[in-house]
Amino acid sequence: MNIIHHTAHRNLNLGTETAFSVLARANKLASEGKKIINLGIGQPDFQTPEHIVEAGIKALRDGHHGYTQSTGIPQLRETVSDDIERRHKVNISPDQILIVPGGKVIIFFSAMLMGEKNKEILYPNPGFPIYESAINYSGAKAVPYKLSEDMGFSFSADDILKKINKNTSLIIINSPANPTGGVVPKIELEKLAKGLQEYPNVVLMSDEIYDQFCFGEDNFTTMLSFPEIRDRLIILNGWSKTYAMTGWRLGYGIFPVKLYEIAEKLAVNIHSCVNASAQFAALEALKGPQDCVSHMNNTFKKRAEIMYTQLNEIEGFTCQKPKGAFYCFPNITETNKSATEIQNILLDQIGVATVAGTSFGKFGEGYIRLSCANSEEAIEEAILRIKTTF
Ligand SMILES: Cc1ncc(COP(=O)(O)O)c(C=O)c1O
């Protein structure tokens, strides 16, 4: 008997995040002595700031070793609410905030809340691959909307609104975006919020995990700015990128009052609560000095500038200037090779780890993603290696 044939059928629908397998391959090559430059990673190359680490250690020493409230410690939910008030001038009750082990959890929760057979969920493509995977797992139909280069990898609200039908239950958006570095202008977000007035049963999930990495052209706008959709808006955010805390596994969701109870039940069923000491570190992250955030933003901005300028000097590559997050997403169609071929050539022949655009959905063909989460020297060396190959 092959046990795999007896597993639940829905597991066939699970996708994955190829960035992790590129990382594993890059590490293997490095362990064999190859000099690898890793531009495949989706996490800041900074350490978590010292005062945040100390707060986590102190929490452990102070005896915070047990379960916490499944929704998160009350002082953290209050502080997230204050942070939103400070940054966006929007009042959100702590009772709508759910602390979770990583922003990714909110994607899964949204898909579980709104997705099932005969429902449709719209999502960005190319986009973070977990959207499509979670939608498929929920049993709903995953309906991509294209982020195209000629629109600066933004979306048109009209295009999304046109795709809504009676089965549509959820729309996922992400700005600043992984993998494209695109930022959706406020006017499109406003149009989307207004257009959704006609579809009162459609929930919107806005993934704002890169909100503090914006390079100043199209500034970040939170969907919380539009009161008309707040009663069916889910926000995904967290500490992973903003405070270089990917390994702490910390994130939060803001849920409409009516959906909160189900989200809380999902949390109780799946993870009980978030690591207690990590929650105290998260508290310090929001309450302590914020210069670490602006330092990272300025650093990513400078590296993105270097990277996209130099990518444009490579034969067969053209690259738009990223507006946020920390990725460049050059068009490589003129090389006459597929995204996966380019990804493999770069890693196997010249030791540069990148991620094929197709890892982010079918509309990612013709592109590769390079992360700015590496030093300027490493970025320049990587691009030099690429230049000598093409
Ligand atoms: C767009 C996007 N959303 C969510 C996440 C997940 O973040 P976390 O590590 O907090 O789960 C990522 C991580 O790469 C991401 O790129």
C-alpha cells in the first residue's frame, strides 16, 4: 500500500514557495565550496535591532514561558492599534487585531474564511506564491489578475472589478509588492474601494507587509484609509520585514468585527498563541526608536537604485525602477531563455542565486526576481558576473 494515495485529495492543491528551494540549493553549492552570491532571499540581511532582541531575552528571564491569550497579549494589541493611529491617523480597536506567528498565517486564514468549492478568489499574478496555493487548498477557484510591466506592475481597479462575479468571495491585493517592487497608486486603491461598494459581499485582504519600504515615488497607502470598505477589510502586516524579524515568526491581522471570532477560532485550533517572548520583543519594536526602520528603507532604496541601473546595462535585460519592497524584477525575454533557464544558469554557472518569475505565477514568465537584501559589494559583484555571461 502506498500511503500517499490515501492522503486527503486537497493536498494535491498545495503549492510552495520556490525561494526556499533556491536557498537550499544555494546553501548546498556553498557547502561544496562554490562562492555563491545570494540574491534569492526574501528577508532583510540585517540583524534584529539590539533593543528588540534584549526585550525578547528579558521576557524569557522574567518568566514569560507559558501560553498567552490566543489573540495576543493585550498590551501588544493595544500598541499595534496605537501604531496604526500614529502612522495612518485611523482608529482601529485592539479587539480587531490578532497577533499570529508570521504574516503568512493571515493569507491562510483569509482563504479558509472565504474560500470553498464554487467560490472564486482574485489574486495578483505575478505575486507571492502562497496566495494561489492557499486559495487552491481552500477549494475555491484561484482567479489571477495580471500585474503588468507597462503599468509599473500596479493593477487597474477596473480590471479587478470586471473580474468579480456572483461567486467572488475575496480579493487579495499586495502593495508594495513581492516580487515586482511595484506600488499601487492611491488613486487606483480609491477606485477599488469605491467600486467595491457595488459588491457588499466581497471581502478584501490587503497584504501590507512591505508598507515601510517605499522609495518615495508612489507613496504607500493603506486600505484602512477608505472607511467605506472597513467592515469587510482584512489587513496583513507584521514585524518580519520592518524590523528584520523573519525568524521570530510574528505578524498580525486586522479583521472586521464580524470575522474576528472565526479568525480567533482558527488561531486556537492551529497554533494556540504566538511565542510569548517574541510578543514582548514585538512590543519593544513598536514602542522603541524607529530609526532602524528608516535606515533599512534608505539602504534598500540605495541598493535598488544600483541594482536596477546596472541590470539595464546587461544585454537582454530591461528593468523598471522598483518603487518599494526590496526586489528588482527585470524582463529577460530578449535573452530568448525562459525564467527557469536563466535562474539555473545564474546559480549553476556563475553562483548567483535569483528566483524565476514563474515561481510567482504564470504571468511571471519572462522575468526573474533579484533581492536587494545583500551588500552593495555583493550586488555589484553579482551583476558583474551576470554581465560577463550575457
Ligand atoms: C508579500 C508577502 N506577504 C507575506 C509574507 C509573509 O511574511 P511572514 O514571514 O511574516 O510570514 C511575505 C514573506 O516573504 C511576503 O513577501
